[in-house]
Amino acid sequence: MSAKRWVLAARPDGLPKPSDFRAEMLDLPPLKDGEALIRISHASVDPGMRGRLTGDSYAPALGLGETVESAGIGEVVTSRTAKLPEGALVTGGFGWTTHAISDGRGVQMLDPSVFGGRVRPTAAIGVMGVPGLTAYFGLSDLGQPKGGETLLVSSAAGPVGATALQIGRLLGLKTIGIAGGGAKRNYVLDEIRADACIDYKAQSDLAEAIRREAPDGVDIFFDNVGGEQLDAAILNMKPGGRIVISGQVSEYNAAVPRGIRWVTPFITKRLRMAGLVVYDYRKRFPEAQARIAAWINDGSLSYREDIIEGFEALPAAFIGLFNHENLGRRLVKF
Amino acid sequence: MSAKRWVLAARPDGLPKPSDFRAEMLDLPPLKDGEALIRISHASVDPGMRGRLTGDSYAPALGLGETVESAGIGEVVTSRTAKLPEGALVTGGFGWTTHAISDGRGVQMLDPSVFGGRVRPTAAIGVMGVPGLTAYFGLSDLGQPKGGETLLVSSAAGPVGATALQIGRLLGLKTIGIAGGGAKRNYVLDEIRADACIDYKAQSDLAEAIRREAPDGVDIFFDNVGGEQLDAAILNMKPGGRIVISGQVSEYNAAVPRGIRWVTPFITKRLRMAGLVVYDYRKRFPEAQARIAAWINDGSLSYREDIIEGFEALPAAFIGLFNHENLGRRLVKF
């Protein structure tokens, strides 16, 4: 039995290239007692993973020759453990590989009473997984929202941003998205039901565009992008405003990122800025997943997946994130 | 009776110039019932006031032709109100003027049981006033210090930084200052009794110099400077670290400030950054002043004043702040 996997072939310099990754076959050893063989069906591609390709980030750098990390879902095909019965759908951090052998650690079975109907199994690595939970805890814990406040979200058509906007709406906030291009803007308005959405590509002055949509200022900026978009938001924050640093996709490929120019308003407007790594909230994941599932099932929270076909497509699907190709959660199916 | 005052003559473009200020004589009206005439003896010069010379900041912009704002101390010379008895020493936001007429609003009498001995009257606009209170509330409220943590402070020989370092020491923190030049470094080590002090002018790589002094990282960065010093600190923060934005003196004269490059560590290291305007803590000023006075009186907290002589020196004394001339709290005596 062998698995196909993608490993890190070279540390990317700037935007990752296809040649930074290499496909390999890996012979899998026979199953031991207590183990199961999982056939992976979907793997995620995540902009936040970019940092670990170059150096130490929230976790140590990925080694050259190691399997590229990602979340995935799969099915148990052979089992020698009662923890992972054959036929079970499971999720875990399998990486970019077609098969994995697991003793059950770090692998969760998908509860059929949750993952069915509107909550598709792929949601386990999307709106019910890291992106959705980042939106949930970033907004609720660091954003400290109060009903009636104004929430601005960058990368509003992405999986984190779209979920943050909708949770904001469900908590009674006025919601404004920032997205690139007419199709994404329409999605944010029509399907995500934000109160407003700014197409940053159509603006010569993003700060001024935000001012038009939020003339009284922004209470919470939920940022997935960084750089110029973060600066434009800072100039529009209300006194006491909170900035949640969820992602900085415009910055990950830069050796020295652009950063922000406007720190002085942190004094004059008493701003707060904080970042999060969602794994810190692990104990509260069940609470958040139950709420998200209930919102999905009653039709108040929608999610979209951008599913690319074919194991060979993994590097290109990842690289395309930095070209803003995706609308919704990008997964690769194989 | 007339007063001499300095008014804003032109909005500074970059570093303020002497010609941005104009000295004027102002005829004072006769005292009415309920008023007192105060002769000002000392006025402060404050880097944080720079923002209001150009545009709206934490308070609306200063108007052209208006008296430059500052804190001051003085003596009541003539009084028609029991609130301000003749001979009393008082403090208030008098601005750069030799005399002021007051009905008592915004003016406090200096309590002789507090302001005597080691706590000199001038401390009312220094370590017991805005700079000292900014250090106290910035460190205690936004810094959230826990005994044994490592505190890094920029502009460590300035009135805010030197007080923050000492309060940090008194709260059981390991204290590291950043200051420019050997004289300031010696002051921070010998008189402020910080555990270490980095002369940034003697470093080619400030981030590396911080790493040598704090190999395990910095828990709290109390920043009065901004720009490159803030970036160097961010690269050395521990996970969960707090950054207190007290001042950004390297940024105030720039039309578009330098800002910071490193926002991505806010995610990977779960950093928090927050700014303060000390007036938000007004109700707690007495509590803080009592603690600061007690520390001064028992010899555990020292403060230094850099007193320039002569009313005419006010603009130059202010401009000199941005050339890092001052060691300790700069006041002008007249």
C-alpha cells in the first residue's frame, strides 16, 4: 500500500512557486493493532500556512521533505482499532496526502447527527473548522461586540471573513465588507447579506470609501488582509475601537512586510489591536460548533466552498489563494 | 495688567520651527467677583502636544492665534474668590502664558501636605501629573504586569519612560530601558535602577540588542517612541505579550509616519497593542498620585526635571524635545 503526498521541496522566496513542492510516493507500513488506514478525500489550502514554509511561526517551520500540512477529511478504509470503525468519516490534520495511518490521536469522527443536510462533511474543515472558528472566537472574544456597533471585515468573500460578517449580523451589528471585484461584492451583499460591501479594486482611496459607508466610524475591524487595508481601517476607527488580526494575507509573501503607517491613532483614539491563533480556544470548540451548526440549519448562516478537483492541483490551488482566486473556502478533492 | 503669551502663528510642516510661534502681549480685563489672577511660574513642553498643532488629535486642533496649550504651575496673586486664596500654589492647563484669570475651574491647589520635601511643586506637572500618570495607568491598566515578567521601555530617560521603568521595578518586573546616548543610559542604570539599558545609538541592530538583554523575550513593551524601536520590540515579544502605546515621538512630525512593518507577529504570538489618553483615568488620579508620592517619599521612585530658564525659551524648549535634548521632565521657568 502506498500513499501519494506533496512535500516541501524548497523554501519559497516571495510568492510560492510550483517547484517549491514535490509529489512523492510513500510506502505505508502494514497496519498494527490500534491503527486504521484513512483514505483522504479533501485537503484544505490555507493562506495562514504560508509562514511555516519559510520559518518558525505559531508552530516551528515545516522541514524540507516533510508533507505539507493541512486539514482534511477522509474515510476509514481498514481498521484495527475500535476508535476508528471502517466506513467512518473523519477529520484531522492529515496534510497533503492521499492516505494516512492513524491511532486516533488528533482525528475526530464526524458525528452524523451534525454533519448531514445543510452541514456538509466538508464543513468540518471549513465553516465548522479552523476558518469558521477563527471568525467566531476572533469576533466574539477579541472584538467584544455590542449590539448596534459597526463591524468592518476585510477579505469578506473568503471563508473567515464571510463567517465573521454573518456572525456579526446575527449579533446585531451593522456589517460592512471589503472584497475585490464585482462578483465577490455581489456575493457579500446577496448571500452573506452584509449591509454594505466595498469593492477595493474600484476605489482610488479606500479610507474615503470606508468613510462613506461608515460616516460615524468603525467599532470593530476584523482583518484578514493587513497592509493598506488595515491602514485605511485604522483611519476610520471610532474611539475605543477594536482591531482583530485574524490574517494578513497581503503580507505573508514579503520578506519585510509593508505593515501599517498609522500607529499614532492608537493613542488619540484609544484603539486596541490583538491577534489570535484559534487553537488557543480548543476547549470551547464544541460550544462554537454547536452554535454555528444551529445557524446553518436554520438558514441564517451560509457558507460556500470552492472545490478544486485532483490531487495534482494542490500546489496551484494554494498559490492561487494569494492571487485572490477563491470565493469561499478552497478545498481540493481527490 | 497684561500677560505675555505664545500663540500658534503657523501650522508646523514637519519639525516645528520657531516662526510657527509668536509672542504677544494680551491685556487682561479687571478681575470680576469669583475670579483670581494667577502668575504662572512654570510651563511644560510636551511632545504629545505636537499633533494638535497640525490637526485634530485626541482633542480638536489648536486654532491659529490661540495660546499654545500646556500644563503649568503658578501662584494666586490677586483673588476675588475663596476657592483660590492669595498666595496659594496652583496647577492647571494654563498654556504658554505668564498670567491667567481663573474662576477655579480646571485649577487645583497644591496640597502642602503632599507638595513639600521630596515632592516638589513642579512635580505636579511631572511625575505627579500627566507624564507620571501616563506611566502609572499605561503600565498597570494596559500592561497588566505580573511579578517576574520582563518590561521593556523606550525613551527610558524621559519623564514617562523613567517613571514606567521604576513602577515596573516596584511591581517586581525585570526592567530594560532603551535610551539614546551614554549619559541617558547611565542615568537609567544608576538613578532609575533599571536592570539593563540599551543605548540605541550604539547599536546597528536594535532587535538583536534587545534579544541579548531579554533572551527569553519581552512580556510588556511600554512605547514612547514608535517606528523602528516599536518594530524591534515586536520581534522580541513573548507569546501573549502586551504593547502599551504611550507616545510615538518619532512619528509626530511626519505627514505620513513610518509606522511598523511587523503586524504578522500579532497573530503568531497573540500580541495585544493598545494606546491610552491619560485623561480617561481622571477619576483614579488621586489613587495613583498617593502611590507615586509615597514611593517618592520613601526613596524608591526618583524623578528628574530639566528646567529651562526664561519665557522666551518656550518654543526652542519644545522643538528641542524632538532632538532628544531632554533628560527628565522638561519645564520652562519664568
